[in-house]
Amino acid sequence: MRTAFVLLATVLSACSDARQVLIDSTFASQAVLPPVRPTFEVGLWPGEGRPVVHAIRATLSLLHAPFEGAPIVGVLPTRPGEQLVYDSTRFQTITPSDSRPIKATSIHGRNLGPLRYLPREKYYSGSFRHTTIEIAPADTLEYLQYRAEGTCFVRVRARVIDADPCPVFDTTAFAPPGEPRTLWWIYVRGTNTSGWLLLTDSTAKVVDRTF
């Protein structure tokens, strides 16, 4: 009898340990990963003109902040093709694209300094000085994102430049870069809920631009 009791206790202990392992692994799989922080972001939409954005799906999850993994603050009921009302935007560079100069050259534009976030009002404030930066073949140019009308944001020697014209389009001076990984968010205003929406092929799309 004692032998059977010891055997039963051993089996129960093993089952308990296995159950705890299962619980721990389940919680680990459900753990919220830290949000991916952009290397650079602006409070501007990409391209010329204010985008007119229409919903693609019938419900849209709105987030507390413009970061992947941020908490959902509400679900906006809508209709495919319905125009979305938004009052803020955030265009983020998650991974820039590197480009090497082919020869000694120069970059012209506004020197924004070592910032990571550029608000809309600061972009239009006129507080940044125009500059020319001499570039050598040993330098690395980070293509951050396209801006508008042939300009772009680049980073060189830890300084962000609002480059005009965009140097990466000059294939005689720079090796063509790939496209940087970017995310575009808008702050949607609904009747009962508001929050940040990530524009993707399954959430919303630009159908027009107003000037």
C-alpha cells in the first residue's frame, strides 16, 4: 500500500510540474512585446496635398499611441469606402535604407540636427538653417523617408537633413538605396471613440488629395 501511495504521489507531482510548464509557456506566448520604436518620425503625411482616406473594412481597431503593440482604445464601426475624419498624422521610419556615395559630392538642405521626432509646427517654423554638407565616398547616407516635391529626409553623421533635392535620386553620385521600412498613422476621430490607426492594405487607403 505504501509503495502504491508513493507511486501515486510521484505521478501527481509530475503532472503538476507539467501543468505549470504548460501554464508558463502559455503566458509567455501571450506576453505583450515592447512596441517597435521608430528611428525617425514626423508629424506630416507623406507626399503633396492632404490625403483623403477611406476605410477598407467594416471595423477599425484604434490604438492609444502610434506604435505597433500599443493598447487598443476602441473599435470604430464604419463602412468600406467611408471617408475617415482625422486631425493628426505620424509618418515613421522603422528601418532606414543605407546608400553609399559613388564619388565626393554635397548635400543641400535644412539641418534639423540629431532629432528623432519632427512635429508639424516645427517643420514649418522656419527655425532651421540651410546648410551644405560635403560627402565623401567613405560616408554612409541613411535614406529615412521621402517628403514631397523631390525632397526627402536623410541622416548623415548623426544629423538629419531635410534635403532639397533628395540626393539618393542622383544615381551619378549615390548607389541607389532600397526603400526604407515606414509606417503611416492617422489619428481618427469617431463619434464614440478616437485613436491612432495604422494605414495598411486591410485598414484604409488614400483615394484623393486636396490642395
